[in-house]
Amino acid sequence: MTDFALHEYKKIIWNNPAAVVGFPSIGLASSIAANFLARTLELEIVGGIVSSGFPPYAVVQNGIPLPPVRMYAGGRCCDNAGVDCDGLIVVTSEFLPKVEQHHLLSVSLLEWFRANGVKTIICLEGMPQFDADDHRIFGVGSTAAARDIMDKYSVQRLDDSLVRGISGVMLYEGAMRNMDVITILAPARPDMPDPRGAAKLMEPLARMLPELKIDTEPLYKEAEEIEKRMDPHSSAFGDPKDFLYG
């Protein structure tokens, strides 16, 4: 069994925070979105997870070395708008853990969320975009309450399908633990990092957390720039390796 150690840099001070989880998925859309959220909202690092089974690297931010899996947090003044919570936690990473690590990592996160008063958990996930004109966003909820939240904020239910990886494990573990887990799935290009897919993931979040004023325009502009540079007929065409994140 893989070992995990969770280090807390600071204690969570909110009574009822919501959590957003974004590990790499199709087009890296989920991790791009989670990192964008933590960065633009200027959330503070509060924790990290390390394991002997993780890749041996440090993420350096503002000159500070951090673990590959990180938790950021900040307060929230909701004024009765959006999801009921007084704070926001964002969990993100630039790498996807091994398949055999997904279950234990998911359970470790759920236990940490419960210990810190988290009632609503939103997992971000990209899904393959086979039709360039298909921009539908779907959601799956672990409980009736989670599905009610989806309905309230106009997230179309995904009735019959598979949700893979950490997002999938957190859904069924959340159901068994009576924890409200929502996985939001947005289409993303599977052949390259897709900031547009990340921006689509942010749209339901902007409805659920309206006062955060999430501006996704930089993600759409970045997507347009990448597509121009990937177009062999464009003067901006470059090497696809130039667009790798991390």
C-alpha cells in the first residue's frame, strides 16, 4: 500500500469551507482550472501531500519549494449567494498519481475534508471532445443534496457513463460516507493542454461562487494563442513540446 503524509502549513480557520479538486485529466483542463483558481484568487498554501510513490520533484512558487500535491485556501463572503460555505479550499497537482494510488489518496482527502468541516466537494474533470461544436458540461453528484446543487446551478446530470480516476473514486466514496461530492465534466482536446476546456469547467464554479468574480477571459485568450501556434499554416507555428505545463 502506498504511503501518504499530509503536512499542514496552516490550520483551516473556517467552519464550513467548500473544496475544489483538480488533478490532471483530458487536456490537463482540470489542473489548469484549479491552478488558475488558486492563483487568481490569491489563495494561501495551507497543506501538501507527499509520498514515496510520487515523482521526485518540488513545485517552486515565489521561490518557495512545495510538494507536488498542494492545498490552498481563503475566506469567502457569500452574502447568501451561491453554495453555502464560508471559505474555499483548492487541491491541485501537475501530475496524475498512479492508478493504484487513486483510492487511498481519495480517501485521505475525504477524511481531511471532513476533519476540516468541508460539506461540499467539487471535482473538476476533462472529457474527450470529439466534436468541436459540442461544449456541453455535465455533472455527477454523490448524494441527493449534491444533485440538488447541480440542478440549482444548471449543471446537466450525466445519467449513464463512467467517471474515471480520483474524481470517480471520490464520487462513490462520498456516496458511501454521505458526503456531498460533485464532479463537473467539460469537453477538452485530448491532444494538447486545453485552457478553453479549463475555462468551461470554471463556468459552473462561477455560478456556484458568484462573488469570486472569476474572469476566464485569460484562459480563452491562451487557448487561442496555443491553437494559432499549433496551426502549421500559421506564422506562429511552433513545437508542441513548447505547450507542456508543469
